[in-house]
Amino acid sequence: MRLCVALALALAFAADLPAATFLVGPGRPHTTLNQLFDDAAIDLNGGDLVLVDYAEYNGGNIILRSNDGGAPGNRLTIRGVRDAQGRRPVLRGGTNTIEFRLANHVVFEGFEVTGTGDTQTGTFRCIYHHSHDVVIRDVLVRDCPRNGVLGADTDSGSLTIEFSEIRNAGSRDFNHAIYMSTDQVVYPGSVFRLQYSHVHDSRFDDNVNGGNLIKSRAERNEIYYNWLEDAFQHELELIGPDPDGVASSWTQSLVREDSDVVGNVIVHTSATPFVIRVGGDGTSGTGDTLGRYRFVNNTIVGRGSATTLSMFRTHFGILSLHLHNNVLWREGNGTLRVWREETPTNWVNGVQIAGSHNWIKTGATFVPAALTNTLFGADPGFGDLGSLNLVPNASSPLLDSATSSTAPPTDFVNPLAVPMQHPSRPSVLAPILRPVSGPLDIGAFERGNADALFASGFE
């Protein structure tokens, strides 16, 4: 009995022990993250805090392994400490600048991560996601010759990227600013969420082709409140797993891949003629999702030189496409095409396109007949297109013209019904409450008190 009581007291005491803090940097017990992560005497656990002083840490190939990590609801936090000038610690170089390798339940925040070299010999992945339940927060990922953030086909689960900027990453058509996947066998139900972030410029080298801003093979994508701009190819390419990379027990019928895209600004500036591709990316049966895609209250603007710009491109295996309250507009006299059905587009149950209350530029072609209560016009009434202030002005036709009835079919899990925030601006990566001001406005912004909220900072 005494032994049981003593053991219970010991366990209770252990549960109350404060988590450990580890200091990294010049003059610290561990001068680099490599040294800390490779220290056999230290296993990092849930609740532990790693503080990394500002410095430029060159060499990359930083690996957080399976002996380190947190627990469900109790993540390990690795935090960069800014200097007096507000600069984040810089991690640079390596084949993979930093990799989360089977180290689950981790927060990585407050860093600048960048590559070195060129598209042939330089950094392959600035951040390599090879774990589950990882949060990347307040991170600048820049100048990555190939992939900015890449998720492994196997042994990777949920990932959230938030309040972050990813720029100048992607090359040679098949490397991307964000290239995500999840392992549906090991981590079923995993979600890739991108929110409150600024992702732009997916062409590292002007002498070669670039990639997509976001290419995702994840089981579920949640793309909320972001500013996405200047992809070389698509701003969004949402497709299915690559059969050549998945676990051996994976099959196409294992799970359906769905995407929820709400409250984003998407600005297409390149000469490529597509903004968004959904369904699949290869011959029939390769990379198909057979899934549902939902786009609600996004502001999508074309500014590139393509003769015809297609907003939505369906390709290969897909179940449905749902469009509500979106602004679809193109600058200049080029043709805006709402929907391009590539050959083949393999609809699971015949063409399923639905939605309502979208604002579309007059003269647009291939507007799906199933879209109801569509508004057409020559000018959406943005605050100031030159500075990309896309908030509706006082006389905009977008005002009070949206619907709150955006529910998809019941088998689409946990949709974000209507936007509750404004998208982050390039200059302010933070939640900005979307005001309630009468009926909902079409697009990513609600006018409300927008003049005060967005007086500057769109450039």
C-alpha cells in the first residue's frame, strides 16, 4: 500500500514538473540546433521550449528526429528570438535546410529559412515536413532554388502554416513554393491548413520555368484568409496522392480528397493561362482526388498577359466544384474564362458544379449554367486597384450581395460556412476580424469599417 501511495505521489509530482527550456546560439550551451538535436543525452518532449538567439546559422541539414517531439495537445516549441532590430534567426543552406523527420507534435516559429545555390545543385527543400501535427508559424521562407516547404508522401500527417511569408521558391515546373502531401495510411484524416499567410513568386530563377504557389496532394486542404500572388503556373493546384510515392497498401479508393478554400485574395500576374487546377495532374488514375472542392468569398484577380485566362481548370478525377460569393475579375481586355474542362475530366457522377452569388466580369466565357444569382459587371468597385486595395468602395456592386447559404453536400466534412476574418495583407500577417455590416459582401473583404482598417499597406 505504501509503495502504491509513493508511486502515485511520484507520478503526480512528475506531472507538475516544469517543462525544460533549452537555449541555443553563440555562447549558449548548444551553439546550433544541429548540436542540440544531435545531443544523445537530450530528448526533447512536449511542453519543452527551445529558444534560438538571432544569428545566421549556415550549413542547413538540421534534422529533428523521432526521439524528440511532443504529445497530442502538448507540443514541443522551437522558437526563434528576434534581435533588437526585429530580425529572426536565419537558417540557411543544406539539401534540406530543416527537416522534421518523424518528430510529431511540434511548433516551429519565429525563423527565417532560406536556401543556397541554383536549381540544379542548391537546396532541395527549405523546410521538409516528414512528421505529424506540425505548426509552422511566423516564419519567412525565401529564396529556395527548388521547394520552399515540401511534405513527404509517406509518414507525414497534419501540417498548419500560419502568419508566414513564403516567397521566391519553385522552379522547373515540378518544384513549388509549397508542395504538400499527407500519408493516408499512417495518418488518416490529416489536414493541410494554410491560413493568414502571404505566398508569392514561385519562380526562383528567371532563366527557367517556375512552379505553383501551392500544389497539394493532402487528404484535406483548408486554405483560409491568405494573400496568394504571382505564381509562375497555378496559384492553387489541388490534386490527389502520387501512386509512385505512397505506402504500398494505399489504393485510390481508400479515401476521397476534399478542399475548402475560403476568404482568400488570389492575384495572378504571370503569362500562364490558368489560376486554379483541381482534380488530378496525370493520366487517369494518377493523382486523382475524386473529391469535392469548395470556394467561398474569395477575390480572384487576373493581371497577366495571357490572351485567355481560365479561373478554374478541372482535370482528371473529380466529384464536384462549388462556387459561392467569389469575385472573378480580370484587368484589361483579355478574355476571362470561368471554367475550363480539360480532356479528360472524369466526373464521378457526371458534371457537378453548383454555387451562387458570384460577381463575374461582363463578357466572361464558359460561365457554368448551374451558377445562380450571378452578378455581371465591368467594374467590381475595388478601393484602389493600383495598390491592390481590393476592399469594396462605397458604391461597389459587391456590397450586401452575397449569400450566407453556402453549405456543400452533407458528406463534405466541417466546411467553413462564411468567412469570419479578412485575409492577411502582405504587410500585416495577422487575423483581422471581418466586420458584420448588414448582409454579407461578395469577395474576401467586407467593407464595414474598411476605410479605417485598410488605410494603407496594400502595396
